[in-house]
Amino acid sequence: MSRLRVAIQKSGRLSDRSLGVLKRCGLRFAHSKDKLFWFGQDFPVDLLLVRDDDIPRMLLDGVCELGIVGENIAREVMLERNGGTGLTCLRKLGFGQCRLSLAVPEDLEIGSLQELQGKRVATSYPALTRALLGEQGVTVQAVELSGSVEIAPGLGTADAISDLVSTGSTLRANHLRELEVLFRSQAALYSPSTPLPDEKQQLLDRLLARLEGVLQAAE
Ligand code: ATP
Ligand code: ZN
């Protein structure tokens, strides 16, 4: 009997809503609090609880068939690892909304992205930032930072930043001005783009039908 594995964020902004949507699809799991693997009880779908950054790689490596992750991370990992391909977005889930924005120091007189040509941009999303700016004909030097991106211009290690924004309060607190939204993101259900064996595909189709019902009822 085949089973599917779905990876979700263990603890963070997407965790509660990810688990919530799966539960509303009728999935129930046997788990102990700190275990990273939850066994699916009524429906053969098991849960893996991991860091969100690991989810796209786990899908590409065939560790699991499904994953709930922000489009920002899925796109970044596909660009870094796989020429921008390899994962299929099955359904956007309507939570985890944020935007990847280009921001500059508020006292810097920059009016357009084009003026950033050749400049240093601090970001946790170097491949996605380069790709999105490249689409607009702008080439930058991406300075990769895993956190605290917004302090880089003040420290003199970058001229601008490309970072996730939801309200903009972090930008304002660091005297940064949002110049342009590069990308709008939300949480989505992803699978590897390679075909699944028939039995697993049938399970996935049943799960997707339930998910569609759940999401439409919520709209
Ligand atoms: P982990 O420990 O799993 O690596 P994390 O600290 O990288 O967690 P979170 O801060 O929980 O991740 O963010 C997870 C996702 O939530 C982001 O990748 C993004 O898709 C989404 N998100 C929504 N709003 C925001 C925001 N204001 N800032 C950052 N991420 C946001
Ligand atoms: Zn993360």
C-alpha cells in the first residue's frame, strides 16, 4: 500500500496554517511532541516537520512527494539548484503572504531600479533577486546574508537590500525606503515535477480534491 509524505515547517510563520489546512482535509496524525515524523492515521499521508528552507530540496531529492512552503523559497532553491525548474506548484494556499522588495537607505536619492546597476544588494534570496532584477535589465552584486539583512546598508556592507516585507515596519525602523516590489509570495503546495507512480498519483488526486473543497469553502 503506497503512502505519501508531506513536509511542512516545524515551527515558524507557516506551521500552524500548514497543519490546519491538512487537518481540514481530513488528515489525522499520530505523533509525539518532539518527533519530526507524524504517521497518518485515516488516510495514507505522513507528515515531516522540518525547516522551511529544506523543503524544496527534500522534494527535488525525492525524500517526500509534497511540501508546503513559501513561493519565495521554492523559487530560490529551484534557481540555485535546478535552472529554475523541478517543482510544480499544485495550489496556492492563501496564507503566508509577503513581498520580496528592493529597499534603499531613506536618504539615498534613487528613483528607479536601473540606478542600482552594479551595486551591492544584501539578501537571503540571491538567485531570485538576481533573476528578478535581470528581467528588468539590472545586474547587481548579490551579498548573501542568512538574516538581519536590513542592517547591511547601515554597516556599509551593501548599498541596498532585497528582503521579505509584510508591513514595512522593519524597513522603517532601519531607515530604509521600499523602492519596488520584486515578487509577491504566499504559501503553496508543491510536488516534484517528475511523474509519480500511479498509486501515489491517485492518492494525490484524492487529496487535491479534498484540498480544493476546503479552500473554496474558506473563500
Ligand atoms: P525556519 O526555522 O523554518 O527556517 P524561518 O525563520 O526561515 O524558519 P519564517 O520567518 O517562519 O522562517 O518564515 C517562513 C515563511 O513565511 C517565509 O519564507 C515567507 O514565505 C513567509 N512570510 C510571511 N510574512 C513574512 C515576513 N514578514 N517576513 C518573513 N517571511 C514571511
Ligand atoms: Zn527558514
